[in-house]
Amino acid sequence: MDNKKKYTVVLAVFAVVCIFAVLVFSGVIKLGTVSEEETTDPAESYSYDSEAYKTDVKLTAETESPYMKTDFDDIFYTMTKDGAVKFYKYTGTAFTEIEATGTYTASVEMSGTTLSADITYYKDGGKISGYGLYTGKQGEYNLFPYAFFRLAGYGEKYANRSSKSCLLLIDTTADDFYNNNKIYEEPYIFNYSDSSCSRLLSEASRTIGIDGTKRADYSMITDAVIKGSWDRQLFFSGRHYAEDDTKVDLMRSGGSGNNVDNIVVASDVLGYWATYVEGGIMYISVDEKGNVAVMKYDLSSEEAQAVKTFEGVTRDDILVDNGCIYIISKNTVYSIESNTESKLDFPQADNFKADIFVCSGDTFIVRGYVYEKYPTGISAVVSTGKVNKAYTNDLFRNVVNPVVLSDGRTMVTYVSGEKYTYYIM
């Protein structure tokens, strides 16, 4: 090649290099896009407005303790750690304190121990909601250092419903103090006339635990099994299994103090959950392959059959509340009442994992994390999965007591140390 040709080639290459440099400098070509080694973490590129929730807040204020649900629509209660109880009415524009109806003092025998508490209650039209707290003495051994007392009415179909008495429920799990869906270890009948208490289920039916005391996992009752209950009360029992097992029986009270009179309705129940439907009882179990199965127990035939099976879904993938199931791994909302399911209509649904789920009517609130990193609160519709609102903010990392209000709004309470702030959106 002669010098002229070599010079021409060098000029051509130099021109190409110059053009490329200009394009890179101007941003038309990005070096990162042509490098196969560079990768982008999708979690880092997640786009959200951390302040978006503020524009939708209708009410917010600090409160001494969270507003908790009662059995009355729009009536809430608060309880401080020393057991002081107040009642409030939600008006849509504020929480207004209302006067309690009165106070009872109740004492119960539980596993050979006497527990007592003052119960502040609100009563209207034969309906009652009351709350009290027992705490053991400091510096002394207490079999039950904590016990939450609750007065509640009998179920809607309870055959022996009476104006002379109600239920007294006891929960000894201190971590559930601000939980609207407690699991009550002991149910009693509370008499209004003299505040005396008697067992709803037989103490003789409980077995002895490894520590020598009567086991606390025998007669578990939830709000869902109280609602709609009849004279033979439903309850849960773990007495047939090892104490570290998770299997739970669903039982019917036989009405007498004899262990064999308590009838097993269902075995291998998944979690302390069941609810009434027309003609039967719905509960969750697992099939022979380990899949989550929604079961219906027929009250007439006294047999159970699977209504819906979710393949590839295990107990670790589900959250349950008030007749609805949320499946974490598939972002599915299933309604037991209608036997229908919907998918969560959320752009980041495939990257969202829920850990709190609250459902009321056709609205649910779910708290979870996008990419296991960004705390997100979502309000959506059960029947369609349509998302009304979705917010990503650290506020949703520390929330307690999410509630769907009667007017369709949602309330979350943010906790920071000993301070509580509620947000209604």
C-alpha cells in the first residue's frame, strides 16, 4: 500500500472515532448500553412517589393509643398499657369521646390461677362490648403475667341467647394487645346480675402440658366462630397433637364436661380460622399434595368437601381475614362467601409480597414490600382486585391496627416508640 492510500485509511478511521466521541459526549450513545457486563438492579430503578399518600389523607392526629374496633359500627375503644379504657365514635370527620355505660369487675379461674380485671363496657340495645386488663405483680412468678378480658355478645344464631348474660373471652398473648383479630384461649359465660363467671367449655377436657399446667391451646375461639354460632359452640383444639405441631382441630361443644362429648368437625385445620356460611362451616386445610384447600363442612350431612384448591400454594403463602384469603405467591384474593377470586391489579404485583391483610365487605387493605425492600400499603376491591390507592413510604413499615371503616375509607396507625399517629385515607 502506498503512502497516499495509508493516509486515506488513517483519516477515515480518525473520522469515525471523532464522530463516535461526539455522540458519546452528547449522550446519543451511552457506553453503559453497549457493555454486556453492566446490569441494572430492577429494585433500584423502582419509581414511586414517597409523599403521594399525603394528598389523600382526610384525617390524621396523634393518639395515646390506637383506636380499636368494637362490635358496634363506628364505635371504637382505646386501652392504655395500664388498662384504662375509653370509647369513641367515628363521625367521618373526627373521633369523639363518648361516655362508657359502666364497669364490671370479673374474676375467672384459668389453669388453677385466679385472674381478675375491671372491665369498662359500652352497651346499647342489648349489645355489649367491654374490655379490661389483668397484669401479674412485679417481682413475683406469674403463670399468666398478662390477660386481656373482653365482653362480647353471643353469636347471631345462638339458641340460648339471653339478656341476662354474655361471653367473657380471655387472651393471654401480650403481643396481640393491639390486634383486632385476637385468638381467645378461654370462653366464659358472664352473668350481668352478680358478675359471676362459668365455663362455656369444660375445663376437664383440657390435657396437661409439659410444664405441668393445663394446656393453653385447648379451647381457642375467634370472632369469626362466635359470629353466627349456635348453642353448640365451635372452637379449636390442638390437644391431639404434639405441642410444637401446627395442626388444629375444629370442634363442636358437646354441652357437657366430658372429653368424648366434644365432636371433631374437621381435622388438619390450617391455622385458627373458620367462618359460617349458609348451611355449613368454611375452613382451610391442605390436600394430600400439601396444597392449600378451602373446605366446606355441611351441617346436615356432617361431611366436608373441598370447594377450592390452590395448587402450589402452602400455608406460608396465605393471609386470612374476615372470610377472605390473600395468597402471597400469586397475588390472588379469594372470597369464600362468593367462591370467586381476583388478581391484584397493581403494576408491581409480581414483585410484591404481602404480610398484613385486612378485609371488610368488598374492600381490603394489604401491607407488604415491593422487591422485599419498599414498604407499600394498598387499598383494593375484593371482587375485582382493582387497586383504589397504593402508597410506598416508610410510614407503612411500622403500622399497627389497619382498619376498613364503615364509610369505605381506610385507617392505618403508625407507631414510633410510644407515640401513635393515625391516618385516614
